[in-house]
Amino acid sequence: MYKREFEGVLKANKAPKSTLFYGACAYQNNALAHQLLTLLQAASEEKVMMYFDEYNFTSAKNFLSQSSLFGDRNILIVKTDKTIPSKEVETLVSLCAKNDSSYFIYQYFGEDKKATPLTKIFEKQNDGAFVRLFKADFNEAMQLLQNHANAVGLSIDRYALQHLYMIHSEDLSLCVNECEKLLVLGREIGINDINTLVYGLGSVSMDHFITKLLEKKDIKEEFERLVEGDGVEEIRIINAIQAHVSQLFLFHAYIKLHGAFDAKAILGYPLPPQLAAQRSQHSIKIDLATYQKLCAQLIDAEYRLKKVGNLEKSSYLLSSLIKLQSYL
């Protein structure tokens, strides 16, 4: 089922006996699992957590097989980026279906396609459920972050929240971690706070990096800091550049049609005025033929990063980005 359907199940105060969470958003995976545990009002002594390589089938089976004499429950939570063998999953799901006091929550953080065959196991049981999670669109991501900020008592300006999301390459989990840290300031957070405190201590803003790239400036030092210092994966860099170039093209097309830019009309959400003006200026400097070359180069680089074996990804991506600059 989709996230919205599952949220409906939770609102109806129904807790599946076995639940699989998987998909493209780790933050939503953890958030929904937390909501499910909250609904169950799970006490610490009722839960067994198995993280990544801690998973052991025998221990999991024995735990879920226990019967309770005092009304306690057996709630197993497995968090891993590896798929559990299907026969083991079948056993664990079946135990929960038969044992009124047992619950199984499987949080999978690996590739979607590897989890797809397991969904049938959860689907077979009337009291089982699986939830595939997709990357939140911008407005939904902002709402999720705002909800989290409200929940922890963080006062943050709307533009600052957008800025935080963009510089963390639209990673909700990283943004949530930053919200926790920003709480110590004890006041409303603005864009200047994000600039100073979030990436002002040596890390590289992805937006700043892409701007330098498209302005044909030397990117080698920032690239090294992104990959080696901040540990950003190459595929995340290429996807961030693709999103940025696509956004510039939207600005370019809108300006050509209307003679002016309107960030909210173009993107569906507002940008800080200074950032919107910068986007419009950059977008109009690139002609349509060049946009086509940039997109083709980025698509080719993404394909090779994903499919070509024995590829020194960091060196390859840097050379691809330098080649991309030659088109500008």
C-alpha cells in the first residue's frame, strides 16, 4: 500500500501484525515505524531491536514464538539494508499471524527491487501490510520538516527551512538532525544561521558547488571536500546537478514566454528573493542547444555511474563535470 493508505490504517487505530517498510525515503521509513510503535504503546521490555548485521533468524523466531503469561507482547523490529531470505520472512510473518502477542516490523533500507518479492508474503496475511515510500515532493518535504520542527519546539523561518533542505541535497534525515542541533540556540532560526552553522564549518554547500560548476570556475577542491570530507556519494552529486539544471531550464522557458520570472509559478513554491533572482540570471545565460548538451552529458554520466563495473567513480565524475563545463 501507499503511505497515505497506511496512515489511514493507523488513524483507525489498527496495527498490522507484520509490516514491511521500504522505498526511497529513510526518514519516512523511520517516522512511520515510530508512529506504529506509538500506536502499539510499546514498552521497552516488549521490544527487541536488530540493527543491520545483528539480525539472527533463530533469535528472531524464538522471540516471536514466546507466549505471554502477563499480557506482554513480543515486538520485533529489524532495520537492515539487506533482504532477509524469503523463507525466514514467511516464518516470522506466520508466527505473528498465529500469536496474538507478537508483532514484526521490518524496516528495509536497500534497493527497492530487492524488497519487491517480499511484499507478497506480507500481502498474503490479512493482518500483514507493506508500505512503499517514495521521495517526498518539495511541498510535502517542507510540511514534514515543519511538522518535525513544531514537534521539537524549533522556531525556524520558512526560507531557512527551504535553504536547509536544499543544501542537504533534499535529504530529510540530515535536515531533521540539523533541527535537533539548532534547538540549542533557543531562538528563531533564519537563513544566516543556516549559512553560518550548517555548512559554515568546513563542509560544502551543494548549491554553491553547482553554481561554481556552471560558472566555469575551478571545482576540484570543493569536489574533493564533497566526496572525501562530507562523504557525499557520486550519484547524489550528479542527481543534484540534474535537478539544478532542470530548474534553470524551467526558469529559462518561463522567462522566454512571459518576459519575467515568478518562482512560485515556475516551481510551485517560492524561493528567497535573492536566490530566485540568481536562478533567473543563470538560466537566461544558457541557450537551448547548450541545455540539451548538459542534459545529455548528465544522463550519460548517471548511467555509467550506475551500470559500469570497476569504475573509479570519483575520478570519472570529476572528468565528466569538467567536460560539462566545456559546453558552457
